[in-house]
Amino acid sequence: RDRKTGESKELSFDDFVNEIKNQTKDKPFTKLNLARLVSKRPQIMV
């Protein structure tokens, strides 16, 4: 569902990714500061 127009439409995954990239292309972006794999994240021992 498109939030701007309120209409529902079927998209392929690639079209969906391209739509998100187009809507956020001028916005600031920073990567997450955590490792992608849980096993690589810091261990907090208490």
C-alpha cells in the first residue's frame, strides 16, 4: 500500500527495493554500528 496515495499495488521485490531507494535517495544514511552477525557483536559480561 502506498502511503501517499493510499492505493494498493503489487510489486516485485526488485521494484520494491528501487521504490524505497528512490524515496530515500536525498535523505542522510548511516550504517548500523553493530556487526551484522550476532556472533560478531560485543559480549557484555556482568
